[in-house]
Amino acid sequence: MGSAPSADFFQPLRADDPAVVGGYRLAAVLGAGGMGKVYLSYTPGGRPIALKVIRPEFGGDPEFRRRFQQEVRAAERVQGLYTAPVIDSDTEGTQPWLATAYVPGPSLAHAVARHGALPVRSVLLLTVGVAEALHVIHGAGIVHRDLKPANVLLASDGPRVIDFGIARAADSTALTSTGVSVGTPAFMAPEQASAGTVTPATDVFALGQIAAFSAIGASVFGDGPSHAVLYRIVHEDPDLSALPEQLRPVVTRCLSRDPADRPTLTEIIELCNAASEVPLRQGGDWLPRDVAGSLTERLRLPAPMPDPALAPTPTPTEVSPQPPAQAAAPVPAAPGYTPTDVAAAPTQAAPGAVPPGYRTPPPYARPSYPQPSYPQPSYAPGHSTPPPFHAQGFVPGPPAPPRPQRTGLIVIGAVAAAVVGLVVLGSLLPDGSDKGGGDKASGAAQKRPDPQPVSYQGIEVPQNHQVMFADNPPRPAEEPTGAGVLYGHADLFYYRDTLFGDEKFGTTNGKLVLLNNSEKGSLETCRAVTRFTEKIGLDQLTDGSQVCVLSKAGHITLATFRGRSGVKEETRFITVDLTVWRNAEAAAKG
């Protein structure tokens, strides 16, 4: 539950992200996955935490809630040196969540993707650290089930294993039984991939894969569609040709197809020590210099967004209207403090200066969540703090002198002007004219016209890609936050599960309506139909099928399906024609 494998590991909160979860004010998005979304927040004492909010689809499943509560209680007992401990949780709320200690380090997946394979000594220290973590996790009665490079974070003093036990909560729920797989295929054990049997030895197989991945920089069972990788895991031997010789004994035994032939965690630590020329001791130099350098970036944490409702509002009574004759010199204030009893200096304030006597809000107004003591960077777009809650350089002046009273003359002049105006207006109106027509014309002028449609022909959308209607032209792309198109913010996506062969044409940012043959695709039709859904199976579509897409952003699109490609599975795509009416919902409400 740390940073996602992305260079932008602190992503700004989006409009649909909550501001507060369980009393924790959120500061940034750390990542997203199949189970939910992970945010950065802080404890009341200022310690950073990673807070994972479970997807609503899982939270609404009673069996998931029951298992999730069991797994969280078990995870709270895990307090190993190589795990991220559970700090807080809510398993009974509308949307379950749990919080763990924030680990300021990249995931193994991110580190290898950016910097390549690790040296042998780093791999050995990584392996013994994960083995110790699994020893504590298994001791609490938990099998990880989803041990993979993305769930191993690289801290300055050794690895940290995260997300232990959560995969079990999702296993065999109503949601997963309909096609959502639990576990990452490339790092599953043979028994997990074939029969679904899971034991502590299943995690040992995954540990062998992780050790090989970190030393080679790739999976030993290759890449490609999920079902092809799973077939190789169950029926073929791993490719260890590029594995350094010192690592072969431990990796080979961990990757035994029979769980009974795999080593215990104690044996793994002994094998790693035997393979090392010097005693294995964790320290600040366990990682290569380029990987260690990326840890510093993750210590520059963004602060929580302040709550405007809690910022004190300045009042004019706090300002001294007349400065004293002998003004005291301004007293420097400590960071975070704002003196309220400093007399106003008899000099002109600099542009943007705070008027004497005004209180400026602290960086984080909620008293129970003070600003952490970590170095604070310049805020990226989306993380900017609001301007100080006071008037810039404003000092109230003396009241204006009363105006002389000329009531009699003003009333007489107003009456005369009104009479003259009515006479002139009456002379301009033709006989029989509609005196109320002006109001009707004004109302008609205020109604916004319908937007003009923009058409795009032959857009090819690869599998697991999305399209946003605000783009001109719409360009297929992967979900930018790493959430995947099923859980991202797509106006329109094409998803294909290579393991189960499930193909969907859908949206996560609005609603769809598949038109009947008798319905003519148009703006009026798309506004009128109400058979809403979010996903349509490709088996329901034929060449020429029309689908209305109504996005939350207000765009309405008529998507005409033109078929799918017949090439290799990994390069499948669908072709659609799009007619987009941008901001059409606003026009409909005008």
C-alpha cells in the first residue's frame, strides 16, 4: 500500500476523490488497483500514512465485508520489521478502508522498470527480508496470496511487504465469482493457478519469482496473455538461463512445482547466507546508488489540503484604525504562528502584506492534524494551497461624511422623469402590440442553443484503452493513473480480459444506452432514452450497432460499432465512429 509504479507518485486529488476518510484529511493519490485506491494522509501527530479505500463493488458484498474484517484483525497482529503495520481501519462503514504506515520508497516493480535488475547482494538482502516478513505474516495465520514486485517496497533499511491478506477477502466473493481474478497471474504458484489451493508454500513460490525478477529484470515465465503465462507456470519449467549462479540454489528450490519440495522460510535465509561472500546485514547501502537516490524524492511529502470551513475569518474590529504615534518594531513570528497584538507600523504595507492585527490561517487548520515536520516542496498543480484568508493590504479608512439631504427635489424629479418615459415608450409601441413580448424574447435569448455535432470516423481502440470525449480528436490511451480502464475515469473504454476472454464496451464516467434497430441515433434520442447501463458485452454488438454515451462532464456521444480486429490476441482492437455533442447536457438544461 505505497506508491504505485509511476514517476508521478504524488498525484493530485481529483474531483471525485474524497477530501476526508475516517477523519483523515487526504493529501495526494499514491496509486490505484483492482481492490481500491490508495491515498497519502497523516496521523494527528504528523506521521504520514497510506490509506487504502476499498472499491464500492467489494464494499457492497456481504461476504467480502466478513472476510475483510477477519483479515484486517489478523493483519493488525503483524508487527514485523519488514512489513508496513496497520495503523487504523474501518471495516463496517459505507466504504471500508484501512491505513498502514507510509513507506518512503519505490516498489520493486517501479525500481526494476526504471533502473533495471539489482546486483546479487541487493537481491540476497531483499530475499531474506521478504522471508522474514512472510514468517511474521504466516505466524499471524495469513497467507499473502498476491506477493508480487508491486507489493514489495524498497525502504532505506530493507524491503517492506504490503497488502498481505487483502486478496483473501476478495477471493470467492460474488464479485470475483463473476470474472474478477484475485492474484497476479505472472506470480501465481502452480497449485494456485490450477486448483486454487493456497498454503504458505504458495507465498514461497512467489518469493522465488520475486528473487529471480529482481536479479534478471523480467519474469522467468515470460510475458504475454494471462492464460498463456498461467499455462507455462503449471506445465513448463522457468527460464533461469540469465539468473546469476549464486542465486540458483534458493530460486530453484522455491520454484519447485510440488509445494512439498519448496524450502521453509528458515531454509531460504540459510541458503541466502550461504550464497553470500560476506555476512548479510541490512544497512543504508543495501540498494544501488541510483535506486537509493529515488527514496529522497518520496520524503518530500505534500501537505493535506486545508479545510476552508475551518479558516478563521478576519473582522474589521481586529484592526487598529489609528496607528499609535510611537509604533513598536514588528516582532518576527515563528513559523506557524501569527501574532495578533503587534501594533500597526506607520509605513505603507508592501503589496500582498497582511494588515496588522489580522490572523492568517495555519497551513493545516484542523487542530487535531498539525502540519508534519517533513520538508515541504512547492505544490504541484492540484495541490496548491488557497490564498491567505484576508484582504490584501486592506486597512479600513474613516467613514465617509454624510451627504446633504435633497429629498424634495429628488422625488419631484423622479416622478417627472417617469411620466416622460412612459409617454415616449407608449408612442414607440404599435397598436395591438404584445406588451409582454419583450420578456419572452429575453428568455429565448438566454436559452443556449444545442451544440454542433463533431464526427470522427474509424477510431481504433486497442484492448484495455480508453477514449475521452473532451479530446479533439479523441485519442485512445491507457488510464493515466494506473487504475486500469475498468476502475479509471474513461468516457468510453474497450476492455478484454485475456484470462477469461471477457470483452466489454463501457464507461466509468457516465452511462450507456444500446439503441434498438427502430431507434434513430440522434441528440434527441440520446437525451430521451433511459435504459442506462455502464458496460455492454461485445457479443451484443454487430457492425452498425449504435450506443448513446452520456458522460458526467456533460458530453453526449453517439458511438457506432464497426467491428473488432481479427489479429493476435495481444493486439486486438475495436473500431468505432463517434459523433460528439460537447456540453450538450448543459444545453438541455438551459
